[in-house]
Amino acid sequence: MLVFLTVIGASVDFLVLNRAEEAVFQDSLRVAAGWLQSLPSGPAEQPVPETRIDLLQLVDSHGQVVTASAAAAGRAPLTTLRPPADDPEQHRTECTADGCVMVTALRVPSLVTEQLWRGEPHFIYVGMKEPPILATWRLEYLTGAGVVLGTALVAWGNWWLAGRSLRQVAAIRERLSEITVSDLSLRVPTPPGHSEYARLAGTVNETLAQLEEAVKQQRRFASTASHELRTPLAGLRTRLEEAVLYPGDVDPRETIDEALPITERLETIVDDLLVLARLRSGGPTAREPIDLAALVKEEAASRTVPGGVPIHVDATPGVTLQGNRIQLIRVLDNLLANARRHTRSRIDVTAGRVGDQAVVTVTDDGDGIAPQDRERVFERFVRLEDSRRREPGGSGLGLAISRDIAHAHDGTLVIEDSPRGARFVLRLPAANTPPEGSTVGKRPDPPAEPRSQTPAEHGVTSDSTGKNR
């Protein structure tokens, strides 16, 4: 900054001095030209200056002063300049012990010299004492003082701005040090305005709000999961303790028959929790081209049983998408199982393409879901009262898993209005071109022992419950 101000000051100093010097020489030249015009009318008379240019002399070729103004009378020629005919105007600053004089030398044209002096060259010298701005170092001192003062002001301004900025950063850092996992409600102070620090504080507060909400969700999930696991464990322990305490009164076979459904529910809950953890971790999953129509038809056929609720499928062929087959099968199984529990007479499934999206709808003709509950059913361990009465053993994770799978595929799963029952709509990004071959969309062969598999072994396991409603 000091170098910059010095350069600016030097440039200003140069321009001012140059303009002042040029102004003096221009005035001198104008006065000399005016005197020159009066010469042909008669003998050279003593000039009477009307401006600050008070030194005027007419000098012959021998250096003799022919006539001069009052201020220049009795003085030696102001300069020794003898401008040639091809350069009749010259400027110079002449310095003596008495000071410096800025002089303009003008050669009298030959026509005038022929008329007045038989061709002898004559010269007009016009000048004035060097003005104080040029004769002294006053301007340089002022410029230097301005540079020093400007540098000091800039330094003070930088110090003040840096201190203000650092105080804002210190306030943010101090507040962040007070925030702990036990209390995420605190927020950092936001400076006024739209500075970078204000935007930083706003971003930090948004992140803290998201973190607080995530921690709250995790705590609610942990509490609910503990409760959901505690209930079947308590029932299992009660039956086992009865068998131990009253061996003569308890039939072992009956105890085992009662314990198996409880362990199955525990296994279902644990498997679903592992699936949720895997989906929430955001790890990569293998994807492949999938024929949506073939996949929907095969899953609907696998869910259809003789004498059961019919499933009507209307699937548009040629709709493909990139996805994880096992995960998408799980979504369809969850939606179909959910619809079967609540429908009265039929289930309608459609699959097609709308714009750049592959869309699947599953509609039942049951009682439907109230608008205020349409988002709640996608929360973990949320089961509406009607669902609890119909199937109290559900895990309450099926629809939550289905929505997470949809999000993992950059899609959505929502409940939309329907003239009858509930209508679930799955939207996924459609592929640009259909897959090659006819095997796309086929259900993989089931494992030999499905209950022994975990999500880590099979990607994401198929859910046979989908129990949320």
C-alpha cells in the first residue's frame, strides 16, 4: 500500500508541476506573439505587460538588448537562446544567484527583420520569475505528507476492519465452543449486513439446526427401537421363565410354539434396523438396467394367491431405469403387502413413464389414510391404530425403508389423493434407453435359508411385512 500511495503521489506531483510549467510557457508565448505583431507597425517600443509575464526583451544578433519592459530594463539578456529559423520557439529555465527565470525565446520572422533591421536576426525573450510551486519543494513536501497520512489512514482502517472481523470470528468461535451434543439449541451470533462473516454465521446456524434435528431424530429412534425390542423380549422371557419355574405345568411344545413368533418378530425388527442403517449410511449399491413393467408384473404375480384379493396390473412396456433390483423388489413387496392388509376387494397397480420419470402407483379400496397422517406413516416405528388392530406384530419400518430406498435412487415415495382407499406413488428417474435382453426385471432366486441372511450378505433383504398402517 505504501508503494502504491507513493506512486500515486509522485504521479500527482509530476502532473501538477508539468501543468504549472506548461501554463507559464504558454502565457509567455502568447505575450511574445502579441508583442511580435506590434513590431511591423513601427520601431520597437517598450512593452507594457498586462499579465504576470513581466520580463520582456528584444535582443539583436549581437546579444544587445534593443528594448525591454520596465522589469527587464537594465538587465542582461534573459537567456542565450538563439532559436533557428526552423525552430523559432524555445523554452528554458535560466537560474542565477538572484533566482530562476522561466524564459520563452521567439525568433522574429525574416519578413519583419528585413523591414526593420535589414535582415539582421532579432529575438524576443519573454519570461517571469519561477513561481513558488516550481521554485520550492513545497509541493513535494505536501505530496510526501499526503502519502504518509494516507498510509497511516489505510493502516488504521485495515487495523480497525481486521479487529472488527476478528472480533466477529472470535464471537462465533466462542459460541461454538459452548455447544455440546447435550445442548445443540445454541446458535452463533450473526453479524449485521451481508458480509462473508454474516453468511458464514448463517451457514453455521443452518448446519447446527440440521444437526440438532438429526440428533433429536436419532434419540427418538433409539427410544422407540428400545421400546419395540423390549416388548417381544419381555414376552419371550416370560414364557421361558414359566417353563423353568413350572416345568410340570408348562408344555414345552406349547412354549416353543409361542416363542417362535416372538423370535420371528425380533428377527424382522433387527433385519429392518440393519436395512435402515445400511440405507442411511449412503454406501454405494450395485445398479443395473431394470425393465419396470416386467418387475411390477412379476412381483404382483408372486403376491397373488388363489382365492385372495386380486391384483390388477396396468404396466406400460419399454420403461427402464437404473436401480438396485433387490431394493426395488423390497419396495414393491412392502407396498403390495401394505395394500393387501387394508383393501376390501382389489388392488390396482400401474407402471409407466411420465416425462423423465418412471412412475409406479399402488392403490387399494380400503378406508384410506387421513391427510394429516400421510407423512407420519413414513416415520420409523409409526403404526396407525387401525394397523395395530389388524396386525399388532408389525415392525412399523416397512414404509420408512421404502421411502429411504426411493431417496437412495434419487426418487420419491408419497401418498396422493384417491377417490377410494390409499394411493402410494413411487417416482424414480427413468433411463434414456431400454436395457438389452429379455431377462431384465426378473426376480432373483430366493435363498435356501432366508431367515439366516442379513442385509450385509444380500444387499438389502426383502420385506414380507411392510407394516406401517
